[in-house]
Amino acid sequence: MPGSYPAPLEAEARRAFLGHLRDAVALLKGKATPQELDEYKRLIVNLSDKVARAHRESGRGEKPVRDTERAATAAIVEALG
């Protein structure tokens, strides 16, 4: 949840997480088939989307996915390439 941790710690965790995704893609490029790599990317994006949709601040009537969650998913997609 944004704001739950000090901004520098939150930013560092985000950088590390996205770096791990990039590392995983680089590793899979050398070991997996292109189809397997695409399936991995789809899995991660679908998981991110499900997590974003599962979180609701105030229940019904609110947008199903907040802008911060949408931005996080976009960052994940970018990191995956």
C-alpha cells in the first residue's frame, strides 16, 4: 500500500522487484523457448492484474483498479519487455 513505508524504502523495494523481473527474463531468454518466455510474461502480468483487482479500498462503487495499481502493472509490463 503506497505510503505504508518510508518513500526511500518503498522506492528501493520497487527497483529491486523490477530488477528481479528483468533478471528472470534475461535468464529465460537463454534457457527457455520463445513460447515459454511469452507464457512466463503472461503469467506475471495476469497475476499482477488479479492482485490489483482484488484490492479494494472502500468496496463497491469504486474503480476496480486504482491508478497506482494500474501504474504498478504498467511498470511490470515494461520490466518484462
